[in-house]
Amino acid sequence: MATVASRAAESFVIEGGRALTGTIRAAGNKNGALPILAACLLSDEPVRLTNVPHIRDVETMMELIADLGAAVDWTATNEVRVHAASLDSHELDAELASRIRASFLLAGPLLARVGRAVVPPPGGDVIGRRRLDPHIHALTELGATIELNGRYEMRTGGLRGKNIFLDEASVMATENTVMTASLTPGETVIGNAACDPHVQNLCRFLVSLGAQIEGIASNVLRIKGVDRLRGGEWSMASDHVEVCSFVGLAAVTRGAVTIEDVVPEDLAPVVPAMKRLGIEVELRDSALHVPADQDLVIQDDLGGKIPKIEDGPWPAFPADLTSIALAVATQARGTILIFEKMFENRLFFVDKLVSMGARIILCDPHRAVVTGPAQLFGQQMASPDIRAGMAMLIASLCAEGTSTIGNVGEIDRGYERIDERLRALGAHIERVDS
């Protein structure tokens, strides 16, 4: 059977104009699975993970872990077993590390477990500058010495707990620090910590293995280091970004879709933004329903002022959803400002939507004004990153005619079997060789 990674050179051919209808289950959180896989290196006992999304980025992380000497295998379609009884290496494979940003998450576990780590510059989406400074600062504060010589060479003669204030609420820096501190003697306090759902999930996973962490879901985390972590089992929470992607797909195609296995608390910052775009949703315990035939009308601010959707650190609107919101806005009556504060290249895909007929003014790298609804027409495009690829899918599925999206390996990095799952909802989408 072909692996996900072998599909990178394929394209999607989409026939638009068909309403999505039916029920779909949300996959496990990609941004939760990657740090939890890295954290498995902190224990020398087996760990069983379920509801793991079978996507390219997860496969790459598994390859990185295996290259370090851990046993890691798919034991079912969405189940992984990791056993890091011993580690043969502390140096990450440069080619594998260049594929994903999350490769840098292995720095902390390696330092805590074996006292050394050699980490090449990470890869990932090219959506703007993504600082590693908070990671380096935090790991240095905990007792690591770090040399940058084309790669990050880290070592420690002994870690120690410390009060650390991150100069930005970086998700990955928070995760790296929490993992390292879990096996670091003394107490570590992380101020200005990120508190996104996937950070919370990592902390709760570590606690299930015996870590002592207080303040989960807040921006101040207190970790008391323990001597060792045991093995165990953990199920990934659903991906709120994927949930909202399906909401957008349903709304613009005017279909009725129910998304199962959602975590309602994770949608708290997102539902108000959906309403601003005119989308009404119904939360039913762990399911979210998008009613059919919605007339999307942008809700103006008081006094008829143009509203905006802007991202920020959790619990603000997630940066991963700005591309999705922008695509949906092309089909809503009215004008809205999409303000992407965090990444200066995230919005550079909008020219593809403009070529389809979207009415978008890109004011600068961070701001786009969208006026809708616009009749979109099928085009040939290529996905530059995961979320831009989903935005193109949203546009293609409500466009007139046929669209072709190349470089779908980028979409595969974040969305499991997206073409198969959309076909089950009635979409006309096929995967072909480029």
C-alpha cells in the first residue's frame, strides 16, 4: 500500500457546484499528535496512542523517532505504538527534519533523556518568519548550552528547574519547555505560556505518564520534575482546525453536514467568527451540525462599520483558520477585513482566489479586504501550504466548472484522506498523477 508521503506529486481535480451532505468524523489533532509523539521519547516504556491522524507530518515524525533508535509502528489505521527503551542517536536526520517544523520538538526530549541533541534547522510551511529564539532561551535557562553552526548542537551537564518567561506565547516553545521540564529536577515555571488545545492535550498526556504539571489551560505552567515517566495509553483529541474547515466547506456549498467527535470547548473562539461570516451552527454534545441552504451575510460592527476577523494567541481566533475564513468570506454578502497578525506570508495565496473571481484586496502581507459574494470559476492552482490548500479546496468546491489543485502533498500533511472523506459527502474530487 502506498504511504501518504509517496503521494506528494499528485493533484486534485474538483468539479464544483455540488452541496456536501452527510456526516463526517473529525480526525485527531495534527498539532497535538506531533508533540505527543516527541514526548514518547521521555519514557523507556511502551506508549500506545490512538486516534492518531494518518498524515504525512505524522509519518515524518515517526521516521525521525525511529532513526533515533526507538521502536515505532502503526498497529492499526489510526493507532501507533512507541517504545523508546533506548536511544541509539541524539542527532536528527537532516533530510527528515527539513520536512516538518515539528522536528524541533525532539530537542527537549533528547536533552532531558540523554543530555545531548543535534537538531538541523526545521522545515514546515513557508508562511513567514517562525522564530526559534523562545525555544533556545528556555532550553538555555534550564541548563543547556547551545551552539549554532549550521545546526543546533545542544548539550547539558545537568538540567535544573527555573522561572522562565517566554517573549512570545509560542506553542512549540511551550511544548519543548514542558517536555524538558518534566524530567528536570526542581520546579519550572513558564510564564506567557501558550495554552492552545494541543498544548493542553500534551500536558494532560504527560500527567498520565506521571508528570506533575499545574496550570493546564492557563498561560502560567508549573512543572515539578520527576525521576522518570512510565508508559501508558492516550487518545488524541479531535482537530478543531479540521472541524472548522468542514464547517466552511458545508457553508459555501450550502449543504447540511454533521461533524462528529468535536470538543465544544475548543470551538469557543471560533463560533463567534463563524457567525460574523453568517454561518449558523448547532452544537449537540460532541457533534456539530451545519444546516443546509444558509444565506451567508457578514455581520457588520455597530454603526454599519466593516468588521474584521483577526488571529492571535489562544484563546484568540487561531492563525491556522485565517485562510479558511478568507475563502468562506468570498461567498458571504458584505465586506470584511481578514487580519493575519502572526505570519507575513500566510495570505500570499489570495492571488489564486482572485484568479477564480474572488473580490479581494491584499492591503499588505497581513491584511486582506474581502467583498462577497463572488461567483468563482474553476482554475488550475498549486497549494503552497496546508491551510492555503484547504482554502483552495473550499473555493473549488463552490466554483463553477473544474479546478485542478497541484502539490496536494501539502494538503496531505494536515488532512487525512481528504479526497476520500469529501467524496463520502458527495463532492466530485479525484486524485490524479501530476
